[in-house]
Amino acid sequence: IDAGLFGMALYYFISMGTNSAMMIRQTMQLDVNLQSAQRIMDYTETQQEAPSEMYNDAAVVKEHGGVWPSKGEISFQNVFLRYEGTKRYALNGLDFTAQPGSKIGIVGRTGAGKSTLLQALFRMVEIEEIPGSQIRVDGVHIKRIGLEMLRKNICIIPQTPIIFSGTIRRNLDPFNEVADAKLWEILEEVNLKPYIERLEKKLDTDITVSSSIFSAGQKQLVCLARVLLRKSKILVLDEATANVDIETDEFIQKKIKEKFSDATILCIAHRLTTIADYDKVMVLEKGRIEEFDHPYKLLVKNPGDNYISNKQGMFARMVIKNGDKIANKIFEIAKDSYQQAKKNGTIY
């Protein structure tokens, strides 16, 4: 082969390799740059939420004496719900009533519909339009009120603590409705006051990068302080203590029982000891209610039994899986709670 042709072929071969690498790099860069355009297109196709305000919001508040919810009754009536793009119902004919001031624990396997129930209550996902299917809070069909009114009047402590960008003051009081003296009072309630007082800017400390300021347990205490400021008649706990130590868990549960004694509580339980003394436990399976009664009555075949006699029950099997020591502890707590409720005449 001619030396000149060989040299030219070698030069073009090396050039092709260099250009191929550049072409791959530019293709990847184009893909990255177009992701924002793709997201914008996805947002334009996303179904819009219901209105944040509706014409009868003021009338509902007026009917309930200026405060809604005033009692805290929650009623699910034949509720069906499925997520977009799926065929299986996440909630399949859910039907129950939480009496005002009752404490209800919600348990079940992964995918049973626990978090979906809470999403339906907050209208993060809308329920199926079926005659007679509705969710009522204090007798008000929640589809008849604006989302802002609904969500603003139901307190929630989520599993993963939500910390907003900005200052500690903004995280506790996002709408700037409370005086600083009240904020300090609440921080003292949740044992965060001494720590925040040591910070240079105190309530004005920027916690946009919250991990550098607060631990996981302290973030959950910030969420607890936030709901204590709102003090609604309905409190939702979505495995609120799943990511904290046992001591913080016990403190949060104690504070909730103390401050929300007259509120209706729905609690998705991570530790069964948390809900052993609740008024009722709801066991979900494939979007249906399999068991719904006082935890003690779910553990025994006959009221009065001094051991877990209903071993075939779903809740009883969950308790037994925790081992004899914890199972006995849960049973004793449930039994004492049942006897006290029976004595007080507060069995729901």
C-alpha cells in the first residue's frame, strides 16, 4: 500500500475516534438539557387539582360556629380509589366512621392501602365518582370545600420530616400568624428551646440545609411543634416515629396524648406498642378493612381472656411476630386500656 494513503487512513481513523467520543458527549449533553423540556411537557399534561377555594367555604365555617372541624368526626362511606394508570383499587369499598376524639391505629402489609387512606383524606388523590361514595368530616363532604380550607385544618406529622427552606421561624409558622413568645413556648414544650437559644441567630437561623442544624429526631420535633401551633381537631400520623429512636418516639407519643387528648387521631403505626392503647385498630388488606375493633378485642376470642387467644386474627399474628416479650407487653397495654375504657364508658 502506498505510504501516503496509509498515513491518510491512519489519520482519519484517529480522527473518527476523537469525533465519536465528542458525538457521544454532545448526545448525552442534549439528553440532559432536554430533560427540563420533558418535565415541562409532563406538567402540562398533569391533571389539575381541585380549586383551592370554593364559594361555600365561609358558609361551612359559619355553620360550625366559626371553626371547622369543630368535633373531628371522620366518615368514609363506600370509598373506592385507584391510582392513574392502574387497574387494581388501592381502596376497595372502604367504609368506617371515626368518632370525635377517638384514637385509631391503622396497620397492614405494604400496599394494603394505609397511606392511600390518608391521601384520600387530604385529596392528594381523588376518590372514584360512585353514587354514595364520599368522605365526610364533621358531616361536610370534603369535595364540597376548597383544598386550602381542607388541608389547612388537618394536622399531619409525616414519616419523613418536612423542613422548608428558610428560617426556623418560617418552618414553625409559615403564614406568619403567631407571635415570637408563642413560638418559644411551643419550642419549650418539645424540648428544642435550649438548643435553639444556643444558635447565633436563634429563630432567624437559616435551616435550608437542615441536616447541618438538626438531627433526624430534632426535625421530627420541629414537625411536632408545627402541629402543636395549629392544634386542629384532627391529627394524622403517617409512621411519624419510624425514623427516630425509642426515647424520641415515646416523647412524641406522650406529647400527642397530652395535647391532642380531645382530637381525632389516625395513626399509621410503625411500632405496634404505639397503638396498643388506642380506641380501635384498623387492619387493612388489599384496600379492604379486615378487622376493626379495640386492640384487646382483636387479640382475644372472649373478653376476659388473659392471654392472646385469637391467634388466627390478622392483628394477633402481627403482634405475635414481634416475639413473646413485646407481644406480652402489647397485650398488657391493650388489656389495661380496654378495662379503663370500659370503666369510663368510652368504648367506641
